[in-house]
Amino acid sequence: MEKWIERQKHIIDFTLSSLLRRKGKNAALLVVYTLVVFMLASVVFFVQAIKREASVILKDSPDMIVQRMSAGRHELIPASYLDPILSIRGVSAARSRLWGYYYDPVAGANYTLMVPEDPGPPAGTILIGQGVSRVRLAHEGDTLEFRSHDGTLIDLEVKGTISRESELVSSDLILVSEEDFRRIFGTPVGFATDFAVRVKNPRELSTVAVKAAGLLPDTRQILKDEIFRTYDAVFSWRGGMMLVILCGALLAFIILAWDKASGLSSEERREIGILKAIGWETSDVLLMKFWEGMAISFSSLLAGVILAYAHVFFTSAVLFEAALKGWSVLYPEFRVTPFIDFSQLVILFFLAVVPYTVATIIPSWRAATVDPDSVMR
Amino acid sequence: MRKSSLFLLFLAAGITLLVLMFVHASVQMKGGAASLQAKADLVGQLGLTDLCLFTEASYTRHLSQADLHTPFQNGPVSLEHFPSGSLVMPPAAIRKINGKVD
């Protein structure tokens, strides 16, 4: 065993010396390779963590949302629509939700105004999300001005802010009383934005939805499962930006592999010839090339993955921030809980290390099986 | 020190950091369980349906509630003028309706 280890160490010594002879080219390769792995791993880590966070956070969202549609658009729903829904066997609860968007010209941001179920804030007061607090520099005791549907200005006092931990779901939220909501938007009494429905048995949900659609033909039903699937597909590989990143990474790998697979340089070829001439076996040459592949690709994998982890979970994916913010004025400041599993590493390994190592070994094997005399000429 | 020893040390350090990464993730997941539950409670209490990831447009703020009249209506790969539209897929319900043109 000791002899085997010593043999490997000698070959590694030789391989590293050989790599160091072309240190400029190999250093550039190492840096680019690390960057490609870093980019891919950052995307994989971030997307998985967000998906998992969404699945945990949204598990208590309503089982079904019922919205009234008119001329292809979402319309206010009459409160009288609640009774047919409550009459469906299997429905345990249904309540109307009042929520809407408010564009704030002062900050240039969109807020989500919502009326919570009791106990909500008393009339004349609001609770605001951390994002709203940041863009308006508003804190407890301050007053925010809202322009209502008829142009009158309404002053509402900030009674408090929603916790910082929940920013991923509440950053742009403003919780108002029902009275103030109706004053701002002019929503008539007896109408709501939509209904949130709870169903006793989740397996009956699709049946309940079909019955609701039959009873109220001008409504659409959004099932919890659809909400989950929406967030499961968020940042999917088919989404534009993700496809661009993946294509970029894939092309980079193809260029690297092609560069290696298209043949060895005459210097590398001569080196193999000399090694064979002084008594190296073909297997020794292949072992050397294996360690060369490992030195470049495995080192890049290690560095890329560790840097990506730090990037996503310690700096909240700061490099993706500009892309994620888009044109949003109000953006949540959140740190996703690290969620990684072994399969992600295996995928990155097979994507980064295996193709490069194979592409390094095959042309070397071809060169190593040729007569040393002809290779050296 | 031999080059091979330095290289093997580097590999060992890298693999150790990789293992520590999993340990850190596991500790953070356990520690963050309360915070995640607090968020889930708020979602349940207010009846929320979406994450506040993109606030630039109504249909990206409440992605699962997006309407058919939003820019996604023409097809899941239609041109989209808000940058976040290039990061997320249209909601499942709309993809289902537009499945034939996808």
C-alpha cells in the first residue's frame, strides 16, 4: 500500500511540475473553470433553497382561492357567492379576502394593501412591511398619506412594522382596517377581492373545485397545488435567464473539452514520447493524465462550490441581486436558509469533473499507444 | 515540502470545507426552523399565496394569481418587458391553459 501511495505521489509530483511549466495557460484555465462551476453551483444552490423555502412557507396558504372573472380579467366578487361555496360538501371554511395594489408616487413603488382577519389594525392605523418602512423611512408613530380612488388624501398612522424574519412574504405588505381599505379603493360593501377556501380533506380539493366552478361559472379556482407548482417552477431551467446561464456554462465546458479532445500540443506529444522512451508504461501516462485532469477539474469544483455556497448563503447571492431586483423599487432583504443535498454535488461533479477528465485521458491514450519514435519526430 | 504533499493537503482542506458546508447547512436548517414556522404562520394567518420576490409588476408580485390578461397570456415563451419575467415561469394554471402553444 505504501509503495502504491509513493508511486501516486511521484506521478503527482511529475504532473504538477508539468502543469507548472505551462503555468500561464493552466492558471487561466483554472480560473475560468472555477468561475463556470461557481456560476452553476450558485444557481443550483439558490434555486433549490428558494424552492424549499417556498414549499415550507406556503404550506399554510389557503387550499383554494376563488376569483370572479369578467371579460378575461379578475373582478371583485360579491359576498353572496360565499353561500354556494360553503354549501359544497367538504368545505370547512371560506372567507372573503380584501387586498389590492397601491402605487406610491412618492417612492415609485407598488405596495400590497391587505385587510387581515381579526384582529386587524384599528381604523386610521396600519402595520407595514420592512420594505415599505425602508423606502418611505416610516416607523412606528409616523403617518403615511394615501390618495384614495376619489382623489381625497387619507392619513394613516403606522402602528408597527411586520417582523424582519418574514420579509420574504411581507416586505411590501401594508395591513389596513376594512374601513380604510374600502375608503382608499372604493370597494363597495358586499364585495371582496376573492375568497380563501379551506377544505377538510385535501384529496377532495379537485372535486370541490369542479363543484365550485359548476355552481359559479364566472369564477376561476386556484388550487394550493397550483401555487406550489408555480413556485416549484420558479427559476426553472426553461426560464429565460436560467437558460442563458446554463447555455453559457455548457458552451464553456464544450470549448474546454473540445480544446483538450481535439488533440495534444506537439510539446505534450513529445513529452509523452520521451516518457515512453525512458520506460513509462501506457498506464503510467494515463495515470499522469488522470491526475492532471483531477488537478484542474477537481480543484475547480472544490473552489467553485465552496465559493458558491459562501456567495448564496453568506452574502445573500449578492451577484444575482441586480438581476433579481429587475425594476423593483421595493425589494425584500432576506437570507435563504441553506438547503443543499448530496445529489446537487453529484450533478455538479458529473457536469464539471467527468467530461474534462475523460477529454484529457482519451487523446493522451491515443498518443501513448503510438510508437515513441514516431511521436518524438 | 513535496508538490504532491501540498496538492493532497489542498484536496484534503477542500474536502473538509465541503463537509463543513453540509454541517453548516444542517445547523442552519435546525436553527432556522422557528423562523420558517413564523413565516408559515403569517402566511396561514393572512391567507397569503405568494412570495414577495418581485414587486415590479402585479403578476410577478402575486405570481400564482396572475391573470390571463397579463403579458404571459400570449404563451409561456412570449416576450416579456419586465426583467423578472425572464427569471420566472408563468403560473401553473396559465401554463395548463396555454399548453398547446408551448
